[in-house]
Amino acid sequence: MTTRITHLIGHASWTGSAERTGEVYNPATGEVTGRVDFASRALVDEVVAKAATAATEWGNTSIARRTQVLFAFRELLRERREEIAKIIVAEHGKTFPDAVGEINRGLEVADFACGIGHLLKGGFSENVSTDVDAYSILQPLGVVGVISPFNFPAMVPLWFVPVAVACGNAVIIKPSEKDPSATLAIADLWREAGLPDGAMNVVHGDKEAVDALLDNPTVKSISFVGSTPIAKYIYEKGVLSGKRVQALGGAKNHMLVLPDADLDLAADAAVNAGFGAAGERCMAISVLLAVDSIADELIGKIRDRMGKLVTGEGMAEGVDMGPLVTGAHRDKVTGYIDAGEAAGARLVVDGRAGEWVGGSQDGFFVLPTLFDAVTPQMSIYREEIFGPVLSVVRVSSYDEGLALINGNEFGNGTAIFTNDGGAARRFQREVQVGMVGVNVPIPTPMAYYSFGGWKNSLFGDTHAHGMEGVHFFTRTKAVTARWLDPSHGGLNLGFPQNV
């Protein structure tokens, strides 16, 4: 029996009948567990109209009251995180500890947004001209849209929504149709926290729903995370519609290991960052640049650690890595492994066959995979695989490794492993990537900094959360004011002078 998954419009589930639906799977078994309603363009427009009414009310709500709602939401999310994590495991496939960790990272943004009273302070200058004061204020945009990916059904919405709500906006989320239920569960917490009816909405669907959000002039901004081709499409279409857009795209994250690095630390990091969440992370390390002199030893350490990893159903005890999200995605990843082998890369560990714990033989499993002797011409190097495939490229020096990173079309995250502070400092200055780790494999910043890459990993000029997030979800208004005292002079039609 499958569960119906439908839209959350304000405080209520949608009761209509959908013309189109999509299937939601349990990735560990391959079974269809739910059918998700797809929104029509007309339904999206109805939701936008409801959100616009709520945006007026919520935008005029005091910052003190907004903060109370933020604190209440944060505590509800903290209380329900294990319950929501189980939903993520059931629809996405990642392990339970990983799902809890995802929610915890999202909670950091909620913590940050609870300080909105400080973050929304404008500037004030007294007597900029005779008896004239000038000041700036930050005001909400109105209705904002969030389009989130399948790999982080809780964390990515939480990158944007708490900040958008704290700034006084009404939100419409379009989660991935592959695993929509966690986003629904989190959105409903805003109702319990006291957010007005219509200020938080979830619509499901595909390109039709996305295009409806992009085309509707009442939607003032779009926040997106996903693949680069779609990010580019979202950005171009959204900007042409007059919207503010932050569209975070794909990645091909490199980790450069220098000869003086702690190789045990580097091997641990490569395995954790390469195979955590089955490689379905935009910050996953998928390319290891190993300087020739230490490459064999480092690959041996990685191979040994991979042999201890347990793959299986996400709720099973002791499992390190779960299945991929769909059968189609599993086939895409195994296709890359086929292509890498055919291109001449040395397959050190083959994840296309093996055993896993729990689930069934129909589950969407690919085991950790390691390639050596990969070259920049191969598709497994050039393209984002988004699976548990780690490619080792041997380089002769720091300079060759840096040139490969900077020559790549993506610029999301990167890392260097070294005990040389001078080399690390040079790397962070010279590398053309938005997020840099020094002996840290996944350099995802804390919520009070901002998340986002460079080059084809970001379209738009604003990153997620942090102060850039606050600026994205507000508009600045400059006010110049004169309050005359009884002794003011008469008429003066001359050009205003700053004296």
C-alpha cells in the first residue's frame, strides 16, 4: 500500500485531485512507498496568492514576535529531529546518524536566525545636512520561493527558510519529488510554532511547478540547489522575470594531498568525504590529487579503510553507507564506473557488486568504488558523478594540483592536506574555489558564515545563510528626514545643498 503525499498550503493539506503524480521509493528495497501529487501551474498561482496575503501580515509583525516564533520552531525541530531523520532514511536512503547530522546542521541556521533582531539593524547618520538625518532600513521581499534537491531534504530548506521567515517573508518550498516528506514534516512545525496561515507552503511537482514559480511576478526571489544545468536555467529564467536569484549548482571537489601531510588523517578524510551519504553530497570529495611520492602509500591506506565499510539499509546497526536514492541514479553511477574502466583508469575497488546489510536485492545499492590512474580527459574526472566513486589523479607537485583545480569548470569546495602552514596559506589565497578546507575535507561553513561556490557552482552573487542570506531576503531602503522646529525659514526653490 502506498501513501499519498500532497501539498501543504498554509496550515492545511491540499484536498484536491492531482492530474499527475510521481513515485517515491524506499531505496533499500526498491519498493514504491508513496505517490506524490504534482502541482499544476494554476495551483501554484493559487498558493502564491495565499502567500502574498500572509506576507503582508507577517512582514508587519514585530521583530520581537518573529523572534518568538523562530525560537519555538527551533525547539520543535530539536525535539522532532529523530522522527524526521527516520523519514529521510525511508525516502532518501542515507543512514540514520547521517540524517540526524543533516538536521543538526540545519538547526545551526535556525539558531543563527534567532538573532534576527541584531541582524536587521540598519544604519543612522545624524545631521547629514543642516537639520537633516539619514538612515537605512531592511524590509522583507514578500513572497519567496525555495527549490531544494533530493540529497538534503531537510538541511537545504533549512539553509534558506529560517532566514527568510525571520526577515518577514512568506515562503513557498518546492522539494524534490524523490523524497518530499521530510520537508513537509519540517514545514508543518512552523504552524505549531505560530507562523500565520499561508506564510509557509509546500508544493510538489516537476518542471511545471518550477516554471510557475519562476513566471509568477508576485514571487520576488528564488533560492535553488541542484545540478549546474538546472541552476543555470533557474537563474536565467528567474532574472528575466525580474527576480532575485541564488542558484547553487554542481561540483567536482578536489582534495590535494602534499608529501608532508599526515597520510592517516588524509586517508580517513578521503573515505569520509568520498563515501559519506553514498557520495550524494555537493561537498563530497570525488577527486583525490596525490603527489606521486606518496600516492601508492595513500591509496593503500584508503583501500584498507574501504574494506571495513559496511553498506546497507540506513536504520541497520553499524551501517556506514546506504543506497542511492533511485534505481535510475544507481544505473547512472554504475555507468560511470563502466566508463572509467573502459577509458583505462585502474579500478582498485569495484562497487558494482558485493553484499549489503538489510534491504533487499532490489535496493539501489552501489558499494564504495576507488579508481587510480585517472586522467583529466576521462568522464569520471570531468563530470559530477554524485555517487560513491573516488578518483585518484597523480600529480607531480603542488603547482600541477593547483592548476587542475583552477582549470575545472566547478568551484564549490576544495581541500588541502599538509603540515606546511606556508603551503596552506598560499593555497587558500591562490585556489579559485568558494569554500576551502585546510586538513578539513568538507569545508562547509558554520551558519553565521555563508555557503556557496564560484564559477559553474553558483549562479547569482549571493550565497546561502549568514549575512549574505539576510541581505538576499531583504531590500534596503534609504530614508532622508527633516523634522522642522518652529524657527524654520520660508520657501527656497533652489537646488538642495548639503551644507
